[in-house]
Amino acid sequence: MGYAQELSRRMGLFQNFAISFSIICILAGGITAFPLSLSGAGGASLGFGWPLACVFAFLVACALGQVASAYPTAGGIYHWASMLGNKGYGWMAAWLNFFGLLFVVSSVNFGVFLLFRDLFLADALGMDVTGWTSAAAFDHGWWVQTIFISIVTVAQAAINHYGIRLTTKLTDLAGYIIFGGSVVLIIALLANAQSFEISRLFTFKDYTGDAGGGVWAPPADGRWLASFLPAVGVAFYLGLLQGVYTITGFDASGHTSEETKNAAREVPKGMLHSVFWSGVFGYVMVCAFVLVLPSVDEGAAKGWGSFSFVIDQIHPTWLKDLLIITIVVSNFLCALAGLTSTSRMLYAFSRDGGIPWFSKSLRRVSKTHRVPANAIWWSAILSIVATLYGDAFVVLSTGCAVFLYVSYVMPIAAGLIGEGKWWNKKGPFNLGGLSKPIALLAVIGCILLIVVGVQEPNQKVGYLLIGGVIVLTIIWWVVERNRFQGPPLTPEAVAARQAEIAREEAELGGAG
């Protein structure tokens, strides 16, 4: 494909699966975004909403896996959109994907802070964390929050810098921790449940407003969806964000294609397995959250503190504290895997000159550790900057779902239009006759996600998406259209890139 094998190809199927499974991390999004569902339509937001969101994610993973099998390269979304569309289409997809990945790292590390503060310090240790709570920018709580998130992110960048071997071992460990931790958490919750009212998982009730602790404003408050749906329908629609936010980041399997053996076969498997098993275990877990509550009304009324209320139902205390530590550690490793994916995307985009003035630096690979060191550190810095915003967690968590899925669907949509025309090259993973129907369903689902993702009170995400697309479009037509060459899409371009490979390989001391 015209690229040098600069990265170290040491990952197998399990490692490729583990990095996506670690980023999805049901102990991260499934927990921190739990109030979004419970304070939506109550138990039905979990009983019906979670599997509905997971089916959508699985369809996207199937369609994206087929593209990944045909083009197994680092920075997948960018390269795939360019191959199936054109260089401008790929350039736009790259930026949207990069922003979405940054939001993953930022939102999960913000979640690490919240969980460490509210569960570990306040609940497990009984500390007064009043000074850790921010009411406004630059107050004492804001500084504590910013310093904490910065230290955590720098630690993740340092681990990433010291090589794919160390990062792979930790993401492998994260896979076991997430699996084992979720199983123990489920058993502990169900063992402490006062009753098993399965019906509460399928009962719709509008918890927007005060009934849900103010997580969601009532649908009538300027929300145009209320013109088409009853209040509980709007609440259910909004609650879908928990599942969609959680089941994101599986494109990491594609971003690490050039570090995975037999990537054309193993990358699609890594995507599909990570989404499927996260969906299954996540569903049992979130159902256990609802069943352990004394009542759904009491749980929803806790608002953003609803998960703290859930875990407080677990006894004995030592088991609850152990689970709290497991949850915090798994969130740290989730963001670590997210930073790995983000840096590889930035590296791949820079490799083709996608970042004006900085591409030469960002594409540089460490001779010692064979990782894109500069891309790692810049990804870390930018993810810290994104958390400086006031109500950052809500904006970042919703934004990461919207931006990522829009970027996922871009190559899928291009493939849907181009299949049988300019796209005839399929890899070992081929959907056959289901290719177009699955791609169409993925596109429709993404449109529905955008509708809820930019709806009040998420209008700030809408401003980011629309404003970002407008600004990027202007930059493309004014500056980048003539400067940016894109990936090598023609035999001539591939030949030109091949001329650079010998020098790049020699600088790194061989292919590795």
C-alpha cells in the first residue's frame, strides 16, 4: 500500500481484541453514563435501550470490519474513507475521528477523576471531598480536577511511549480485569438484591426533570423531539446515549492493524468480538444495577449519584471497596488504550501530511521503542485541554459518541455507494449479500444518533459538530485542497512512497 512497516507488528488476535474491549470497557461508560439511562425512561432505558444500542453498534462493527479487512492499515478510518471516497472525504473523516478519539480519552479520564473522588475517597475511605468539587472554572475544585487528570494522562502517555509490548500487556490485563470485575460485580449486586422485579427492566417512566435528579431537562423545555414523541419516548431516546457512548472505540482494532499479525483476518474479528462480548456482559451488568435498587424511583432521584447508590447496596464492605478499586483501575486502563488508538490515528494522518506544519514531527517513530512518540504526547496534551471546559463530562461523553460514529459511517457510506463500482477489492472478511443492507442500517442508525446527540441538553455537541464541519470545510477549500495529497491511491503515488521506504526502514534499523 505504499507505507513502510515502521511500527512493531507483535499483536495477535487476543491483543487486538483486548485493545478495543479495553476502550469499550463496560466498567467505564456503563457506569459513568448509567445516570443518562436511568434518569431517562427508568428501567426500560436499560432493559430495552441497552440491547438496541448494542445492535446498532454491532451492525456498524460488521460493516466497518469488512472495510478493515480490505484495507488493514493504521489510522483506519482516515485511510478507508480516502480509499472509498476521495482525499477530501478522508481528510474530513480523519479530523472527526481524531476529535472523537480525543473525547474518549478526555471523558474516560474525567470519569477516572469522578470515580476516584466519589467512590474511592468519599465512599471507600470516608473522606470529605467537598474541596474536590468544582462550581466554576479556576476555583479550588477545578484546579484539583485539572491537576489530577493531567497526572493520570501523563502517566498513560509515558506507558504508551515505552513501547507496544508494555501497552499490550496492560491492555491484555485490562481485558481480564474488565471481564473478571464485571462478573464479580454482577454476582455481588444480585446477591444483595432485595427482590428480583424483572418487570422494572421493561417499565417505561419519564424521569426527566426533578424525578431524575435533574440529569435531563423535561422534554417540553424547548426540545423539538417533544413535537413528535410523548415525554417518555423522548426520555427513552435520550437514555440510549449510555449504550452508544459505552460501545465506542472498537475502531482501535483497525488503528493497530500495522501492529497486528495477519491483520486482514484478525482485525475484523477483534472488532466484532469486542462489541459482542461487551454488549452481552454489559447488558447483564446494567440490568443488575436496576434490580439491586430498593426502587427505581429512589435510584433515579439520585441523579448523577445513582451509581454510588447502586454500589452502596453491596455488602460486605470489603467486597464493595475491592470492586471500587477494580472499577477505578479499569477506567485508567480504558483511557490508556484510548490514548494508544488516538496516537496511532494521529500518526497515520500525519504520515500523509494531514497536519499542516506539524506532520513531519508527528509522524516520527521512536527508534528505541518503535512507537509514534510525538503523536502520543500531543494526543495526551490535547486530551487534557479538552477537560478544561466547565461541564466537560457531559459534553465529552456525548461528543465522543457522535463524532466517532459519524466518522465510522463515512467509509461505510462510501462503500455502500461504491460497492460493485469503484470498490471491488474485498478482504477475507466479506459480508456478501448482506453488505449493502447492513451498511444502510448503519447509516440510518447514525442519523438517529446525531438527532439525539445534538438535542437539548446536548446542543453544545451540535454546535461543536456543525461548527467543526463548517470550519473544516472552509479550511479544506481554502488551504488543504491543493496542499494535502492524501494517502497513495494510485500506482504512481504508491511508487513514489516506495522510494521513501528504504530510507525510513534504514533509519529505524530494519522492518522489525
